[in-house]
Amino acid sequence: MRTVRLIYFMAGIGISAWAITVPFTKIRFGLNDAVLGFILLAPGVGGILAMPLAGLGVQKLGSRTMLGLAGIVFGLTLPLLSVAPSPAAFTVLLFIFGAAFGMIDIAMNAQAVATEARSGGLLMSSFHALYSFGTLAVAIATSALLKLGANNAACAMLCGLAVFAILSQRGRLQPKAEDPAAEGPPFAWPNRATTVLGLACFACFLTESAVTDWSTIFLRFSRGIGISAAFLGYAGFALAMAVSRLAGDHAATRLGKPTVMRLGSLLAGGGMLLTVMTPYETTDVIGFALVGLGVGNIAPLIFSAASRIPGMSPNASVPAVMTLGYAGFLLGPVLIGVIANATSLSTALALDAALVALLCLAAPAVK
């Protein structure tokens, strides 16, 4: 169980390192919001294309082997993204990075599903909490290192080394023979349950990607905050998400999964509106934190529900739901960028606030 948590922490390290590289790349190449939004299509496309292959790989090779193979690519691309010589090279590297992360996501959730099934209780939120702590640790460490004079490339290199250090522990994970996700067909047509959960995952991932990709840019360019301090919005989001997930399994047991999802979606929508409607640095950071507090347990509840769909093995149902979710991850940065370029980034984030609030309508699906 400890090693599964480490893998989630590793995934958080990589995503945070990428998120921090985005504003530096925007500045380095002089990209406008619309162009940056289309470039940010690349990791989502990579993830969506890789996920069906990841389901097959988990079945044939086992989730432990898939984590090792994808993790190596994941760790190598982090420092390369920070020194990409052109927007085209950056886009290609983002595609590879997204494909690697998509495979890691499928494989680590297969490990989590297996561990949760053996325990007989709810563990998914606590696993995802370590992902959030990984993103938080990188956000805080990078802010401190930048203030001390380090550059983004050095920070990304340290993150890549951290990924490889955690990967060295993967031998303690469950082998292929013990993965429930390794049983059953790797592909299946989505049914009503996977479609509802997938659309909910779409909205959740869209909001997470909006904060991951645009919170620092919003604080830097819309609020005029210095680049090192602008990371505080993302740090607040990551911290609140981690705290939410630490308490998520207990809250879901006590209040019920649908109630936790309803409250979370409304809290996230309200937090995003607070950020865009108040022009103060403190309330902006608090707003992003409320988004993290709200969405923190939505994805874990969706993944856990996906693994229990009657008549489908987790190897088919979880990738089906996550692929729809990654469509939100894919389209989110683009939609935010296009709308921001036509109107303003505040308007784009306000529309996302309405979308995430509507997630409360899908709450019965996570029972």
C-alpha cells in the first residue's frame, strides 16, 4: 500500500513540474492565450491515444511493468520540456509526456483498485491525496528555488530525478497475476453507467486542467502578480485538494458518496467564481484553494464507482471512464485559451465554474 501511494506522489510531481513549465514557455516564446491553448492539446491527445493501449498492456504485461516503462519516459521528458528549442518541439514533447502519463494513470489506478478490493474499505481518496501532495511539494519547492536564483530547467531536472528515485521502488508493487484489472477483455463498448461516469469525469478533469494550466497565468498576467508568487494559486489548489482527499474516504463513509460529490461540485464552482470576481491576490488564492477542496474527491469517487460497474471488468470500465475524462483534460486548456483570447481569462474560468457546479446532477452515479 505504501508503494502505491509513492507512485501517486510521483505522478503528482510530474504534473506539477509540467504545470510550472507552461508559463515559462509562454514567456520564452511570446505565445498568446489561443496559441498556448492549442499547444496544450498535445498531452491530452497523447493520453487519450495511450489509454486503450495501456489497458491492453496491463492485461498482457501487468500494471507494475507498465508503470516502469511509462515512468521512464515520464521522467525523461520533464527536463526536456523546460529546454525545448521551439514551440513545435515543446508540442511534440508534450504529446509524449501526455501519453506516458495516460499509461501511468491507468496502471496506478489498476494497482489502487486491487489494493482497495483486498482491503474491503474505501482507499481511493487517500491514494489520490498523495498525488495532490506531490503537486504541492513541487509547487512550494519550485517557488522557493526560483526565489533563490535557480532556473526552471534546474527545477525540472530535480523533478525528473525524483521520479526515477520513486520508480526504483516499483518492485514492491503487485505483479500481473494479482491485478484484478488484468482479467477480462481490455476493450468494451461503453454502457450507460460508464457514459455517465465518463461525462462526470470529463467535467472534473476539465476543471483540474483549467487550474493546473491557467491558474499561474491568471495570477501573473490578469492580476499582475510576480512569477514566483503566482504559483501560490496552484499551490493553494494542490494543498486544499490533498487535505480534501485525506478526509475523503471517511467523509464518503459517513455522509455517503453522492453527498460528498454534490457538496464538492458546488464548493468548486463557488471557489472559481470567487477567484474571477474579486481582484485581490489573497481571495484569488483562496478561491483556487476552494476549487481544490471541492473537486478533490470527485475523481476518486468516479474511479472507484467505475471499478464496480456490473458486467464489466475494471480493465474495461476504468479506461473507458478515464478516456472520456481525458477528453476534458484535452479540451479544457484549449477551450479556456480560445475563450480567454476572445473575451478574457476571467470569463473563461467563470464558464468553467458553472460546468463544475453542474456535476452535482451526476452524484447518484457514484453510489
